[in-house]
Amino acid sequence: MHTLIDQFMLDLFEGLFLALRDHLSVFTSDAQALCAIFMLLYFGIKSYGMIAGDERLEIMPLLRPFALTMVIMLWGPFVDLINFPLEVVTVKSRALFDDRIDAVDAVSQQRMALIDSVATKLIESSAELEEVQQSTNDEAWYESLGIDFNVLFDQMKGYFILIMAKFRFFFVQIIEYLVITIFQLCSYLIFFLQIIFAGILIILGPFSFAFSVLPGFRDAYIYWLARYISVSLYSAIGYIIMGLSMVLVQYGMEREIELLRYVLSNEAAFIFYVSQNDGGSNFFIVTLLIGGLAMLSVPVISTWIISTSGVGNAISTISRGAGRIARMAS
């Protein structure tokens, strides 16, 4: 549905996200130098403890700084490795959304055609009323010099109904345009934030791994992994939410299509519709507003899937447990 979501914009955001790989090595050399300094400090502290007899010779803790350094040196392939499963999830979510948006587009075309038919009939009814008024005025002028107030009041009522109907119709169109714009802004904002956050994490990520060499920041790389995975899931979660929103939008438009068809086939229903109804798009407007608000909750939902703190503590516990097992084995 081109008026609801511009798929070219989604393609542009995806291209920008993939283009972040071109900026992977901005601070890689600086992080490598910093990591080398931290390694010297780390080995000096460990060596002093072993010389003083406070610590035993352990191989695994000494290999950890080398592993972190290798990640920094191979930063590009490391980021690609993390992105691979996340891209698979995003592609599948995008496919589900594309299928749903195609179905909504077909229903939307029917809805807009019927709305145009209602607008055309409303204009024709206004023209017919003007013709009736002209003929009535001519007859009244030639028959007598008096004024038939009943005819005048009927004409005034008819004009009032048509004017208010046109005003409501125009007002509903403005509201729909504003709601669609809000939905688009909320949707595009999530994809734009993903690009910004992921870009910052990718560019400055090597420093997290460099600081992880120091004992006081040993879990910095774990928190970086959790945050990067959480941010990379924004697009997949966004597509899922937009797909669910399209299901509700399609349901609302199908009900509105049934109403518009009945209104066009029944003159009394048409008069009631244009004089009392708000255009029948309440469900459409409310659904889009809910979908826009749901899009803004994507950052929170991503933390439900990948917790930036829980995952770090879990991985840290696992790594420490593996280190204890290695010490026991030695």
C-alpha cells in the first residue's frame, strides 16, 4: 500500500544498514593499540602475582587477551558472523510483511474506489438540489408574488445536510492523512534509530573488546554483544508489528467496503451516511494509531528477547564456570 508504507524507503534503510560495514575499520587500529597497552598491563599484573606467589600459573586467563585481540583484528568478519543469523530472521519477517501489505493494497484500492463513488454521488446530489431549487424559484415567481416558506426550509435543510456532509468528508480525509503520516514517522523512526545505534556500536565496538582485557571491564564485550543483537532485531520486530497492524487494517477496510457498497445501493442509507456518519474510518484510524505506538515500543520489546543485562550475566557465569573447570583439570 504505497500511501501507507513506502517500500522504497524500507529498501533504503536496509541498504544503509548494510552499508555500515564500510565504516568498520574507522577505529580498529586505535583499538588494537589500546588493546596492546592493556595486555601489557594485564600480563604485568598477572606476572607480579605469580612471582609473589599469590597466584598459580594458569593458561586460560592468559589466552583470553589474545582471543579479544583476534576479534579486534578480524572485526569485519566477526560482525558479519553476528549479522548472518539476524539477517535471516529479518528477511523472513520482511517476507511476511510484504505478503500482508500486498493483500492490504488490493483491499485499499477497492476502498478508495468506493470512497470516490460516494464523493461523486455527493456532488451529483448537490447539483440536483440546485436544479430543484432553480425550478422551484421559477415556478414560484411566475405563479404568485408570495413565498412558500415550506419549500424554502426544505431547500435550506437539504443544503445544510450537503454542506455538513462535504465538510465531514473533507475533515475525515485530513485526519486519515495525518494518521498515516504519524504511522509512517513511527515506522521509519525505528529503522533510522537502528541504523544510528548499530553504526555507533559497530564503529566503537572494538574499544569494548579492548577494555575487556582489563579485569575491571572484563564483561564489556558481553554487554556490547547483547546490545548489538538487541538493536539488530529492531527491523525484524518492526516488520512483525507492521504485519500484525496490516491484518487489523485489512479487517477494518473490509468492513468499511461492505458499508460503502450498501450505502451506494440504498438512497436512504446514503443520506444517513453522509449526514450522520464520520466516514466509517474510525477503525482504520484507530488501528494505524495503535500500530504507530506499537512501533515505538520496538526497543523495549527487543530487550525482552535479548536482555542487555541478563545475557551478560549468563555468559559471564558460563565463562567463569569454564575457567574453573579448566583450572581443576590442570
